[in-house]
Amino acid sequence: MTAVSNIGGSVVPTRYWHRLNDGRIQCDLCPRFCKLRDGQRGLCYVRAREGDRVVLTTYGRSSGFAIDPIEKKPLDHFLPGTPVLSFGTAGCNLACRYCQNWDISKAKEFDVLADEASPGRIAEVVVELGCRSVAFTYNDPVIFMEYADDVADACRAVGVKAVAVTAGYITPEPRREFFSHLDAANIDLKGFSEAFYRRLCAGHLEPVLDTIEYACNDTDVWVELTTLVIPEANDSDDEIDAMTTWIAEHVGLDVPLHFTAFHPDFRMLDTPPTPPDALSRAREIATGNGLRYVYTGNVYRPDGQTTTCHRCGAILIGRMGYEITRWGLDAEGNCAACGEPLPGVFEAHPGDWGSRRIPLRLGAVA
């Protein structure tokens, strides 16, 4: 645990905690169950004990805003081609050795929180900019759930959808609250062994699987999954086979799965980048286990970017990177060739945002 000092942002109370007999307070938001004495923060670094309560210390503060293509989250079956206002805060409740946003998620000072915006202000900006959704990303929104929930509600009130990019490391009661505010989520299934989660993420696999099952089977949230394929860590045929078999059996064949390429970062600088053929092999195993929508990312592989009709094989959405090059859906989101529905959230026409990324400042912190 870390002592509280120089905490930035607004401090707001949280609900998921309880007092222990030894005088400490246990945070119950995630499976870490951090036990805090007065003035201590949890491993996430943004939830802290203040007197006889646990508070969120970064409400209303962001490490930055940007307009992104929705496909970058990645979400390929959710409002394709549209812009999304993306933002994150600081901290994380996992400790991944390969974190590719480590400067944000591992920040131990709040200097990274240089932008400031209330939920209402974010909703105003999203409408002004013509974004169809807002995404909580860059670091895991589970740890700033109160802020994310309020932003989602403010955006929904003006017709804008809410998206979470999350590792799914959250306990059942707050999970129900968190997902009730969402329209879509990309859940990061980092590997498919307890040893991987324990050794490389300082976490556990089972809570993530529970979150995936809950989100896919017990909510109306549109869900896609992502696995970063790391050489010699989670890329064996056996592990990919076991993972994709579990997905098919527990959440069905229609949940899109993204295999993305690792590049050396943070504390795994000596691990080589993922060979493109490794992603193609993972995709082959997944489709062999019946998954219908399997994509590859961070590499150029046209077959791994294209959405095809599982019934007739027609191209439904052609892509080159984040650009949509072909559209084969009718106005109801069905295959224009055979009428088979494509699972997802679609509008009558795709957006034309393309691959642009536009950083924004909503309000500099004094």
C-alpha cells in the first residue's frame, strides 16, 4: 500500500468497501481486496482511505482526451466508421509487466492528469464534435468507476453511447452497477492460464472469465474480446485452443475476438514483437473452434480485418486499417446478399471517420 500525498482531482466517496476488525478498511471493488489504514492508497493508486471511508481521488481529472475511430478500441461490430471521444485517468488495478500505456497506468504522480472536465462538460463536447460514443480507455475504467458512470449517464441523456475498454478485473456487485451504465465493452482476456495472470499481471484469471460470462450472458452490453499475443508467454497452440474453446462454450460463437500483436514495452523490452504469422495461426485455431468473427490487429492482414457473413461468405465490412473500404449490410444490419443478421450495433450507413486521431484539451488544470 502507498501513503496518500499530493492527490490530484476531486475526492468523492465510494460505496464498495467494509471495515475489518483490526481497524483497517477493505476495498471491495476488485479482487485485490486492498486493506487500508488511514492515509493509504490501494494498488490502483487512485482509491484511498480517508478517515472512515474509501474515496476516489481523481474524479473529473483526465490524462487526456482524443477523438479516435471506434475500431481502435477495438470494436468492429459497434457503430463502424464512427468517431469516439476517448479518455482515461491514471492508475490500474493490475500490474502487467508488458503494459503499453504504462506511463498512464503506472503513474505515481498526478502530473499526468493535466485535463479537467465534469461529466456534463464531456457530454456537451461529445455532441459538439459529432461523436457517437464516449470511451473510457488508456487505463482501466473500473478504478474510476464513479466518474465513468456519471459520464456515461450524462452522455446517454444526450443520445451518446458509452464504451469501456477494460480488463474485467472487478467483483460481482460493482460489476452489476458498472455494466448497467454501458452500451459496449471490449474486455481484455490477457491469457488463458492462472500462471500467466499471476506471473505477468499480478492477478487471477477466474474473475476475468466471470466478468466475460456476466457481460455476454446477463447484460445487453455489446461485448468484444481482445488478446494481446505475446511470444513464449500466451501464444502456444494449446493455450489458444483452450481459450477459444472456452469462449465458444461459455459465451457463444458470435462474440468478436481480436488477436493483437505485442511490441516490447515497460518491463518486457527483451521479448520480441509478435510475428504476423502467429496472429494468423491464432485466428486459424479460433475459427476452427467455431468462432465466426476473429480479427487480427497491429499488423496488416486483410483476411484478419474483414467481416464476412458466416452463412454465405459475402464481405459485410471491408477494412484497411481503420478505414472502411466496403459495406455489405442492409439498413437493418443484415447481410445484403442472403439476409443473415450480423450480430452487433449498426446504423443504416457506416461512418466515414477513417483513421484520424485528434487530441483535445477540454480544460487545463490550474
